[in-house]
Amino acid sequence: MTRRIRIGVQIQPQHADYSQIRDALRRVEDIGADIAFNWDHFFPLFGDPDGKHFECWTMLGAWAEQTSRVEIGALVTCNSYRNPELLADMARTVDHISGGRLILGIGAGWFEKDYDEFGYEFGTAGSRIADLAQALPRIKARWAASNPAPTRQIPILVGGGGERKTLRVVAEHADAWHSFGDLESLTRNSAILDEHGVAVGRDASVVERSVGVSLPPAEVAADLVAAGVTLFTIGVGGPDYDLSLVRQWVAWRDAQG
């Protein structure tokens, strides 16, 4: 199937006042990006580990009101931090607030400091992925039972590259898959995702391929497009949120016709 190329921006909710984050979101929408993401952590991932930081889902509710066109979501929500039914209802509510622009980005979780400081059981990578596999059907079931129902079939984006377990979850449940690896890893795992699709009886070509980019499109876009990527996301950090690279990618997208 042919997909249009989309540009995402991950506005990292760290090392900034909320007014600066809000301003960055406004600029991201004005530039013409397709999706604005944040992330789901409680502390900065780099820089000062005790620097400024804000929570994911309360922010998404505010973003839903602040914006009118851009899709919004987390890259990605940590499945461990919320009961699946609660998360489903939060997502459904933000879906309605935004007029149907929410993407549920979700992953198994990995940042141990979050778990330790907020009292969650870290477990193992295997247990966290198993929890994610159990959560996604519960989320979909809660959406189906909700009144009002979501405004649309909320797209589910799963992030992660575990070949044996995570990619099987992607093949079973996801509308999009975000690879955190390089081009070689992306290409290998994309083929493995196709194999999992055959195993679970679902054509994995329906799963959009997504990747983060930190270089100009002239340097990396052609190879990534050839590998099947159609969603390209640029991460920007506070407090300044420089969007110059985002502008390059949006211009490149528009030149594709």
C-alpha cells in the first residue's frame, strides 16, 4: 500500500518551563508538521538528571486544546505506569478533546529511575513486554465498551525492537511501529516484523514504519524511504526548541509531491 510521508516532532518535556513547551508546540503546528509527540517519563533522559520535567498525559490533554490540526501523542507511553483500562479511558478522552487527533504511542518501558522513584516494580524486559502484550487487548476492549466511543479507531504506535517478543506484539496489535535503531537494524527488524505477521495471520505491510531522524533529509531520507519508512520524527530539546531541522524535513516532505 502507498502511504503519504509524514513528519513528526518529539518535543522533549525536559529542561524547559511549560510556557516554552507550549510555544514550541504552536511553532510545530505552524510549520506544518504532521504529528507532535512528547514522551512518558518523570525525569530528564539526558542533561541534568534532576532538571525540569513534566508529565506526559496531562500535557497531552492541554495540547489537544491548544492545537487544531496536528496529531498528538507520546513517543511513547510506558505501559507500566497506568492500569490498561485507565490508560484506554485517558486516551479516549484526549481523542475527544482533540477532535480525533490522538495517536496512542506505547511501549514496554525501560527507564529504571522512573520505576524506582515512583514505586513501580521494574521486573525484567521479558515481564514488561509480556505486560504490554496483555494490556493492548484490554485497551481495545475498554474502547469498545466506552460511552461515548472514541471518535475513530485510535491508531496504536508501538515502539521497540525486540525481535522475538516486541515485534510479535507489533504484528498483532499495532498500526505503526517505531524503530529506535539505525538503518541496518530497521531493515532487519522490518523483515522480521513481516515474518511475525505471517505467523499471527495479519499482513504486516499495514503497519506503518516510523523512525527518529537527527540529520538533514539530503543525507538520510532516500535510504530510509527505500527501507519502507514513511513517518520521520525529529527530537527537539528545551529550553530553546530549535526547529530548523524540522523545517528542512517539512520542506522535503512537501517536495515529494
